[in-house]
Amino acid sequence: MNRRQCLSILLLLICATFARGTTRLSLDVVEVKKIWDKAPHNAFTDLVRWNDRFYCAFREGRGHVSTDGKIRVLESKDAEVWKSAALAALEGCDLRDAHLSVTPDGSLMLVGGAAPRKKDNQGAPTGTFVSFSRDGGFRSKPRIAVEPGRWMWQVTWHDGKAYGVSYAAGERMPYLELLISSDGTNYQSYVAELFGQGYPTEVTLRFDEDGTCYALMRRDRRGNEASSAMLGESRPDYKKWRWHDLGAEFSGFGGPNFIKIPGGHWIGAGRMHQGGAHTALTYIDVVNGTMTKLAKLPSGGDTSYPGLVWYSDMLYVSYYSSHEGKTSIYLAKVKVKPTIQEETFGTEPNPTGDPIGGGKGYRRLVNEGDYEVRTLEELVSALGKAKAGQVVYIDDRAEIDLTGSQKIVIPAGVTVASGRGKGDSQGALLYSSNLATSPLFWVGGEGVRVTGLRLQGPDRQRRTEQMRKLHREGRYYSIANSDAIICSHPGLEVDNCELAGWSHAAVFLKAGASKAHIHHNYMHHNQRSGLGYGVCLDRADALIEANLFDWCRHHIAGTGRPGTSYEARYNLVLENANGHSFDMHGGADRKDGTEIAGDSINIHHNTFRATSVRAVVIRGRPAQSADIHHNWFLHADPRKAIAQTNASGNMNVRRNQYTTERTVKN
């Protein structure tokens, strides 16, 4: 296709829009042109702007997998005329998947895969090579930085250090490892097992201005395990990570890349498969942990592995494709146009894409497991054998009496699942009639997921008079309490469950339970007087979103001790209550001589229908902040919706709506 044909066909508006809070984006693909096709197979690109020039790196070889892989580097002043600047080769190795970055001393760094392949189309353990240049020529011999068997796919520099993620590439177990280097050549393990669910492979890292690190990860199909792309996030020191599943639409998202553009928007790119393989541009919502397809670039067949550069108000995208016959290198110029939408309040925007409270229509269903059980004996046996990355699936029709079987341990990395929301299924019912069930499930390690279950506790009653009498007698805790799930490890996910009848808490997050994600659950009748929590936190932190709450004393509560934080968003609180809805205790409650009410509380885009009680009470002064905004309270008087007691300060209440007339208060 010549340039005139390219312009006549491609000077069109590929416009994809989405709503995420107040932002809408449109993409205008201004131009797409082929910039290189001289080798039999040209693929796996990256793009950078360095020293006032564009540089595009990619692999040349006889085919997609061959022994003769070399890395070609092109340069251009204007992204119109390109010339070869370098050709990197390493004897005995197929060099692959080039990536470019700029080092702290201003050099251009080339990193890629090195596979000691004996013949074409043969599998080989892949390692990582590095090379550096002061002029783009890459004349020095590439050096092996990560030995074959673990492939560090890409490098990003931040605060003088190179960060990269390696994955199993021929020899070792399929988990990700975060590596770090001060010189770009010698790498040490920083997080030994960063992620190990499914078959994770290629990862791109990006750092935000505040130091937050984001990871866009490809997962491949292996057996029945999930292959959807993942978005990770971590704050310094990058030891603890939260992961968001981006959905089945992005399964096998090949060559994942993303970039932050002016306005704070993150644009992603990679290979998608629905409707045939193609290179797609996406929007990544790092706040909500979602990704939305924006546009398909002209592409097909063997394709993708995009490079991204923002320059002079234009997004430049390099990629490869075989849609015109020969696998060649293309460059697209894309205009990105943000516009502003109406401000949103309460749960109405619900950007999660799944129904609040889970159930019918929930998309992240687990359909089968490594172990499939129907009885208590089978469940205990399966959990005793299950390893990280495996699923214990409880038959959708099962009703299992766990009375007397409390503290059942879920091992690290294991998912316990059933089919709530699958067709007409309510999911397996697990229940206990013992008031001393605390807990039903004990989380035994990092990265546990509980999904699609009904967990029914022994006590739905308030017991108001009984608890008052016991309090007067000094015997408040003489009556036993119950909890459904107790966790003191990072990365717990509880989603699409129904949790009811737990006198203390449906989910109790204790010290060590960082980065918990409690979402799309229906929590109700957890309401014992003086206790009764949907989610309770003590020196833990969590994202609590898109849950349906009813008949709890406090739907969310925190002890307020240092280290206690939560973000609550897109939750719907129904009318029935016997205590304020969202809470954080202060020093006066603990009688510890302080006024501290936790570290950080962020409550936004929730809808509160229960007007007989306050919606939010912060019972002290947060060490960092309490930010309460863009909620919809049905309370006619804002003073009856939100309160700070026992102290003042570090609390910001802004841009909320009140009453059915939707009055906005700053």
C-alpha cells in the first residue's frame, strides 16, 4: 500500500469513548505508514525519543522463531524518513523483543531476549542481553544480563535504578520476579515471587510522578487457568503489590505497553484476539484497575508489540503486522483528545463493569478447579493438598455444614470458588450454627482469593438488650463471637460472595493484611450490638468497592490504630441500619491516650440510603487524611450524614450530594 492509499483509507476517525469518572477520550488516527520490511520477518518493536531523534528497534530474522534473530535499530529526525543506525547480533543466540530506554547518564540502552536456539522453530530457554550506546550505534557486543531460563523482558529506569520483571522462559517455574540494578547490567532479585497465578509472562513497568509503580502483565493460556491481563500497582519500596484482573477480553495481551500522557491519562497498547489478532490501543484506569479498548490499528495475523512515544501533542506508535502479507514494521500517528463529562456522584458511574453486590452478570467467574468438592471431608482434603495458583471449586449446589470445623486454613495463593451468578446459581452454601465460629476460614498466606460462595454465620440477631446487660455486668465478651474470614497476610481478595450472620465481622483484616480487595459482595445481617461489621480492619488496609450492604451495625469499621487505612468506593448502602455505616475508631475508643483515627480514609462515589443513622463517622483525627467526596447521601441535613468526633483536623468533606433533590455541597 503506497502513502496516498494509506492516507485515503486511514485518514478517518477511529473514535472510541468510555466513561470513567469525568473523562472521555477520542482517538484520531492521523497516519499509518510502513517504515521497514527488508528482512523476511520484521517484528517485536519498541520506540523512544532520544537526543532530538526517534529510535525504533525491532527483530529481523527468517521467521517468527529462527536461529538468525538480530536487532535492527532505526533512527529518524522527523518520524518520516528512517535510516538504519545499528544491527545488534550475538553469535549462537536468537535476539528478540527489543526494548529501548535512557539511562541516568544519558546513554541509550537496548535490552532484549537471547535464546541459544539450535534450529528454526525450536523452543529454547531465553535469557536477557543488554547493550549501551552514546550515539545510537550499539557497536559493542551485547552482554548477557540474565541467564537463559529466566527472561527479563523490559527495563524501566526510576531514581537511578533499572527495574525489570523476569519470567519463566524454558526452565523454571512460572512466576514473576522483580529485579533491580544500579548499572543496567548486574541485576539482583528484589521481590523473589512477584506474581504466580496462571502463566504470567511479559511485563512492562511504569512509574508515576508520586513514585507509584504500575505493571502491565501478559498471561498465557495454561490448562484451565486464567489468561487475562493484569495491572499491578505498588508504592515505594515496591515490596507489596495489588493486582487487578483486566478481564477475559484481554487474554493473551501480547507485547503489553503503556504510557502516561498529559492530562494524567494512561494509554495502553498490545495484541488482542477477539475478532482476529490485531494491535489495539486501550485506556488504562489506574485508579479503578480497569482497561478499556479504544481503537484497532490496521493490523492482523502475526502482529503487535507496540512502542509508544508522546511528542509534540501526538502519540507515536510503532508495531509490526502481517495484514498486508509480509510481516513488516509500521508507525502510526494518533491524536488523543480528552473532553470533560458531567460530574458524577454516588454509585451511578460504577466503572467496575460488574453489578454492585455481584451475582448474576458478574464476569470474573471461576468455572472449574484443580479440585472439585461437594462435602466437608473433600473440602478439607483439597485444601490440605492445594498449592499456590490452584483452585478448589465447591459444587454450585453444595450445602455444607461446617459447624465445629472452624479455622479451616486456605493456603497461600489458593482460590476457593463456587458459581454465584452463573446462570441461576446462588453458589455453594457453607454455614455454621456455632456462635464461637471465629473464623470459619483462616487465610494461611499471601494472595488468597475467595469467590462465588455463600458464607452463612450462626447469629443474625442484634441482641441489643442482652449486650447492654452483659456490658453492665462487665461480661461483654462472655458470649462468643463469629467471623467468616480472618486474614493477616497481603493480597486477600474476597469477591462475588454473600456473607451474612457473622456477629463480629464477615471479613476481619488484621495486622499484615495489606492490599486486600473486598469487592462485589452482598453483606447483610452482620449486626450484633456493639460489634457487627461487614469489613473490619485492624492495622490493615483495603480497597472496598462495589459491595451491597444492608442490616450491618457498621458496614465498614476500623480500629483506628496506626497502620489502619481503607478506600471505599462504588458501594451501595441500603436503608436498614442500627449504627452509622462507615466508621473509623479513634484514640478515645481505644483509651490509648491519643486522638489517632487511622492513617488514611478515602470514601467516594458511594450511595447511602440509610438516613436514620449517620453515614460516616470518623472518631478522631486521621494521621494522614480522611477525604469524603462525590458520595450521594439521602440525608436532608449534611450534618446528619457525616461527623468527626473526639478530635478535629485532617478531614476534607467536599463535592457530595444530599437528599433526593441531589443538592451538591462543596
